[in-house]
Amino acid sequence: MESNVRVRFAPSPTGPLHIGGVRTALYNYLFAKKHKGTFVLRIEDTDQSRYIKNAEKYIIDALEWCNIPFDEGPGKNEKFGPYRQSERKTLYKNYADILIKTGWAYYAFDTSEELDAHRKGHEESGKTFIYNWHNRTKGRLVNSLVMDASKVKAKISAGENYVIRFKTPQDEILRMEDEIRGNITIDTNTLDDKILFKGDGMPTYHLANIVDDHLMKISHVIRGEEWLPSMPLHILLYQAFGWNTPKFAHLPLLLKPIGKGKLSKRDGDKLGFPVFPLAYTNETSGDISRGYKEDGYFSEGFINMLAFLGWNPGTEKEIFSLEELIQEFDLKRVSKSGAKFSPDKAHWFNQQYMQTTANSVLTDAYITVLKEKGITKDAAFVSSVVASIKERAVFVNDFWSLSSFFFESPKEFDQKAVKKNWKEDTSELMCRLISVLSAIENFSSENTEKIVKEWITENEISFGKIMQPLRLSLVGKLAGPHLFDIIKMIGKQETVQRITYAVEKL
């Protein structure tokens, strides 16, 4: 692969960045870095009616959190800037004019009412209205193909609304190649004459992205499957300008966990998982959408999970660092079919990263949680707690439910466990156990366990009669790490106090 690989991620600032968009950005990033190329961010804000003020910042913040920062883009290495399409609109008009002059485009003055009437008339005849070679020169449509130049000029000078449409060639078989989907052919007679430029001075996506990709020297266009129907027009535009065509790769859709169709925010709301990398506050409604970051996901695990939604390395290995993903990524191993999103798999990836994250990092995070609850403990103690529970946690926010008993003595007890394990003689046995524990000087986990188990054996007591009530006394339920590790960490005095309370309470 040549070293001048240049790819772009070109989102529209119309709201928060969907994880499908993040995956597109990720695949572009991986491809660029593997081939020592450049990853470009371009903001495609030609649709000003849907523009949202804070969306661009959100996009940039999301990429930063995902550890896939752009090499070129707004405010950064603006070699081919500006990188916002709204700041390039005069440029697009020049290129639209070139297509007019070369006969690849034409002015169309049809009103929306006139076009609606054409569509309705066709529907009544059981047909579908398409603005193309079939009807563009028959005189029923109002365009420069059936008008003399002076009349066209007069209409434009008079301020009449117009659009510039691409003149799709007739009777051609267009042969295209997609890096993922292989060879694709299409009959140009089935294509409509897409609008390239609007009378309000803004280009449509089709013209703007082709011009920008050319001027920014984009070598590979890696984008979502939803743009596959636009591929013929885009290739024809390259041909019309006489430019080299980049290589195209259309990624599979991210699908719902249940049922068919594209993954949406509604699916996340319904099933209880986020579909955005960061939490997002709607400027208009004030509604807050959940984000993976705020839900406690590790950015590395999130990216690892996303990478496998549509791509696989061809091995059983699933845990990859970002550097490993860069080395292994290959468009040839990207699936053609949609990838079903699994919240459970997202949890699994996060849990795997939980196990490999340094205890010091997790300790700092848990200390923050504890402070919010008004609890202050030294870092060494919290670190010991983290080490004892992290293998059962998916998120840092799980730590409290798994370890609250290390910081607070239980005041309530699992009644089902009490009924099963706290018998008539249990209180007496627990009082005898208090005497045994009080006499122990070396209160290490190992030593305490040894002495307690020897006492149980010597007195021919069933282990279940001691161990289960003891855990209930210390934890409030039959859960938690190794019992004698708990005893060591909370200390002799707290252990005795908790058993005493349980005897009095139960």
C-alpha cells in the first residue's frame, strides 16, 4: 500500500455522534495508521436547517475520548482548510459552474408544487416519477435543457429559485469496485438527476463531498452502507471533472440487538444501553442521552468492542489494544452483512478491561465514588477492597454494591438467607465464636482461618453452621469475597461488633 493514504471522517453536526459513526471513524483511523497515512476530520454542515451549535465540539470530544484523534481538521494542521463545508460554499459554486459549462449539469427551475404534481400524476398511472433522461427534455419540466441561454439568464437575474442538477448519462452500464463488496454494475438509465447545488448558495452533500475529497487528496472513502446508492453518482462526478477516483469501501450497518433494522437511540432507550460515546444534552429540549463514558465504560474496551462489529481478525482472539488493532486491520476482513449490536458483549468487553486495568487507577476512581457518599478511607485500604472485588465487577459503579460492607456494617439482613441459615442454636454458636476471635492476636486472614476451622473441627460443629451465619453477620447477605479476607480487612473489633449486632438483631 502506498504511503500517501489519506482518509476522512465527515460527520454532519446535527446532533450527538452515534456509535455507528464512531465505528466509521475508527475504521478510517485504523486504516490510515496501518498505512502510515493521514486521518482527516471534515465537518459537513451544508444542511444549515439541521445544524446544532454544540454538535461539532461533541464530535471532537468523542474522538478524543475514544483515543482516535484526527491528524487534520478544524483548528488542527489545516493544510487543505477550511474543514467546515459552510466556510467553503463559494468554492462549490465554481465547480457547479464548471459542470454547467461542460454539459454535465443544468439549471432546473421547477417548483416543489410542480414536482409534487408530476409525482402524483405518475402515481395515479401506477408509475414512479424520476427526474432524468426520460423526461428532462420533453418540455414538461422547467430547465435549461429546453430553454435558450438568454431566458435562463433572465430567470436567474430575476431571482427565481433554481437548483443545479447533474445530467446523468443515458444508456450506459457503470462498472464500479468496492473494497468490501467487490464488483458492482448499474444501468445509468435507472438513476435520477440529483441536485448538486441549491439556489440558497449551498451545495448538496453530493457535490460538496466530491469536491472536498478531491481537493483534500482523499485516497480512500470508507463510509457507511447508507451511502452505497450514491456511489454511482459520485463516480460519475469524478468522471465529469476528469479527476482520479478514490477507492470506495462501504461498511455494513450496525443492527438492533433484537429484531431487524438499523440500531437507533430508541433501541438503547428501550433496552437500557447508550448509543452515543458521550452523554449529550439536547439544546432545545434539555433531554440528556446516556453516553458510554458516563456509564462507566473504558474507552479502550469500547473501541475494542466497536472494532468487532463488522470486522474480525480471522482468529479466536478478541482482546486487542489499539496498536494491535492497527496492525491487524484489513478491509478485506470487513463483513458485507450487518453486524448485530449486543449489550451483553459490550459488558463482557468492559469486564475484560476491568481485569487488566491497574488497581491504582481503579482505586482512584472508587475513592471518588466513596467521597460522594461521605466516606473517607486511605488509598491502601480501598486498593485492597478493589483487588478483592474487581473480578466480579463490570463497572467501577458496581464496586459499591459489591463492597459496601467493607465501609459500613450491615443493619439489615437477607431474610431468605436468615431463614435458611440462622437456627435455634446459631446465636449461642456465634457467641462462642466471638470468644475464639477475641483471643486471636495475629489477625491475618490465614491465621484466623486456621484457628477458626480448628475450633470448628475440635468441637465437631458443622462448618455450615458457622460459616454461613458468620458471613451473614459481616456482610448482611451470602455474598462477597473470601470470608477471612473480609475479617482481616475490617479488623477484630469491627468483626466482633458485627457478630454481636447480628446476635442481638436475629
